[in-house]
Amino acid sequence: MFLPGAIATVYNCRAASEPAAVLNHSYPICNGLLSIHQRTAQTARACNKLHTRASDSSVQGVESERADAGQQQQHPVLVVVGGGAAGIFGALQAKTVFPQMQVIVLEKGKLLSKVRISGGGRCNVTTGLFVEPLALAEQYPRGHKELRGSFFRSHGPRDTVTWFSERGVVLKTEEDGRMFPVTDSSTTIVDCLMNEAHRLGVVLQTRASVSSISINENGKFALHLAATNGASNEVAADYVLLATGSSQQGYGLAVQLGHSIVEPQPSLFTFKVKDTVLTELAGISLSHIQAELELPGQKCRDPHLLQKGPLLITHWGLSGPLILRLSAWAARYLHSSNYQGTLWVDFAPSMDVNEVFETLVNHKISFPTRQLGGPAPGKFLFVRRFWHYLLQRENLDKMALWATVPKKSLWQLATLLKRCAFLVSGKGEFKDEFVTAGGVPLAEVDLKTMESKLCPHLFFAGEVLNIDGITGGFNFQNAWTGGYISGMAIASLASKTFEVKLPSSAQIFLFCSISQPSSGMKWSLKIVCIPVYKPFGKSI
């Protein structure tokens, strides 16, 4: 509840050499409205000891006066290496929070190239399934333990949806939880991000490959660019955000600044299967399937290697969301085993083997004169070609009548439906995703700010870190979250070292309002202090 009207008081700054600040204090009021002016006076005095974040227009007015005194202050510079989702989003956050900072994005190729082609050109922006931080963290084979803290609490899927919505981009949730723009075009996402960058004044530079990075004698970063004509240029920066994805370039730069690298290996790939009869069924999709991956020399079962979801038969083996999730969780194991293993597929996960057997027996009783190769029993939603494949694996004649099939054969068929083995002989490709397991170890980064623990003012975001998610929008969400946290942290850090010192004619304008937050709580006085530069008649 707010009282009618507001109390406003103007206080002069005590000295031109002392910085002013925008304050936002709440004071408890125990006995009515006593000492309001006393409190505001205290706040005015306190503001002389704090820093301020000033707008561009007012900074120019203040700096013109400071320049005359030979005290002009340079704006801090942030260089983002990598113009993908994480890099661009980090640049936008930093520039939004601290507009005075010069933000430069260096990209050796095309900006947002992965965003453009992901999801078959639709861009799977984020997930609508796992929005709670703990459940969301579990979708990251590398990072599921470390990301349980503040990471997704800082910026999760709901925040991503809100951010794009506030800029006119509406997202939709599909049946499997994946979220896309309603336009079904990645161009919508690219245009949104690029327009925001241009609006904020972020400098975007393509064909800019950073060959090396060092720290000069002034404590600033020196980024050396390899020009196309063989010449070399150097860019100085107060802050650097490495968001280079899984490129060797980014790993090399991180190593130059003292970091180690977890060996990069492929994640999110399909399985090659030694079964020529199966691959002739390419294009057949099976829903509600469960599969477990068994690896050579595996001593104990890993619960993450048991997954459910749709399965797709390809010309080289098996694919689909189920396989991609398994490949992500087993990426390092499969790399060590030269991508060899056994996939045990359960085609009826909602039933046990006895229920499957009973279903087959009941079908035999109900339709004794039908051929075995006719429609599969009603509970098994198989296309006929795949049903024939299963019969062939058990050496059952598809022309035989159900009445002639012995129960022993039906039991063996039931067993196959519950535990069907496929020999994995290698990895295929998944063109919609280019994800790598490996990168800068998370132990070397403060995940609350994304700042390096080894090199001050160096930040990371995205796949350059040893973080990778399963398919379904999780890798883009990692990019948005990492970019958000790093951008906010950089802006906060830079603003603390950037002071605007007001001249003697500056005044502090105090807005005061009184409210009672909730029943049983104390009344509070809210004071907002706004420095006003008198000659220009505008607030800073």
C-alpha cells in the first residue's frame, strides 16, 4: 500500500570530487512517519560515498568538464571471442546492464551459424520439459553435478522464453518438450539477436580470427588477430569472454591463459549397426521404446545408459531421440571402446515378459486361422515390415497360421520383444547437432559468475566449457544461461571501476514512498536517490 503523494527532498552534494550514486533503500518505520527527513538526509550523505552507473548522454556532459581538468576516464572494453549463441547473448547482457562499456564480438566465420541450421533450420531454442533447476541439470552428461547450484536459477528456460517474448518472438512447445519459434524458422531467432545487438551498439566483426592472447604490462588483454592478407592486428581489452564453442581455436586461447582442457570427443551421434536386413527398413519410426547400452568390459550398470523415447531405423543403423540421449551419456565410454557395444531394445516397456507372452497366446486363440505375417497383435504398434523382421529373427514363417505356432516359439518371440540385441559397430552422424564432450574443466571456473579462477577478468560461456546436454534444446539453454551470467558479471565488475564524479552544481533528488509489504510486517520507507546535473537539467 502506498500513501497518496510522494515526499521529495533535494540535497546538494558536499563536494565536486566525491561520486554520487543511485540508491534504493528501505527503512523500517516503527512509530508512524517520524524521522523521514532524518533518514533521507542520512541517505543523501551516504550517496556521496558510492559509485554510479550513468547514462551515455549525461556521461558526455560530465566528462566534458572532467576533460578540461585532464582527468577524462576511458570506457572499459569487453571483447567476446565467438559470435555464436553464448557469445552474442553474453555481449547483449553486458551492454544492456552497463551501456558505457564498449562491447566487441570477434567471429572468424558467420555470426550465429549454429543457430541458423539447428533443428532442421527451425532452431530448438530451449526445453519446455525440464524447467526446474535440479531436473534441468540432470539433462547434462557433462555438468549434471556442477550445474545443480545457482547456474540455472540465474537464468533458466522460463527466463529464455520471457526474454524472446519481450522482443516480439513467441515460442511454442511441441509434444516432446522442444521449443521453437512459432514461425518455425531460425531466422526469427537470428534476426532478434542481431537487431538487439545493433540497437544496443554492440560491435560485430566477422572474419576476425584470434590467433593468440596475452596480458600486457598494463594488465589488459592483448588479442592478436590474423588478418586475411597475412597481416596481424591487436585488440586491447579489459575483459574477455571466450565463447568459441568446440573449436580448437578457443581451447588454444584458454591454454595460453593457464587453463587445462578435457580432451574433446564427439557427443550426440547415431549408431551404426551390423544388420543388413534392419537397414533395409530405413525410415521406420518406433515410439515408446526403451533401450540399454552395454559396453565391453563394463563392470556395473550405469542408470544413464538406460533411456526411453522414439527410435528411428536408418540406412546405417539406429537413430532418434533415444539413441542420441544414449550417445551423449556414453560418449566417453564409446570413444574408449572404439564405438563398439550391444544395444538391448525393449519394444514393450510398459509390459513384462509374461504379459507380452500372454498377449501373443491370446492373439493365437482369438485369430487361429490368420497368418503369422498379418497385422501384429493390437498392443504392438508395429508396421508390418518391422513385424516381419522380428518374425524372421526368430525363424518364424510369416505364412504360417497362428494356430500352428507352438507356445515355446511364442515365448521366444516374447523374449525378443523385451530384449532384442543389436550390435553397435560404430558411430554415425547427426547433422542437426554438433556437440562435443570436453573443454575447459568446470573446476577452473566460478559458475556463479563464469569467471576464470586462474585468470582474472577472463570469462567463459557455452560449449568451450566441459558442458554438454542431451538433444532437445538443452545445449542452447546452456548457451543462454552461460551468456547471461557472464554478461551480468562482467557488467557488474566493470561498473564498479567506472566512476562518474559530479561537479559542485550537481544535486541529489530523493523520491520517498511508504509501503506496508504484507500483514504483520513493519511499514517501510523506500528512498530512491537520483543525481541531477543542474546545468543540463537532466538526471544522470
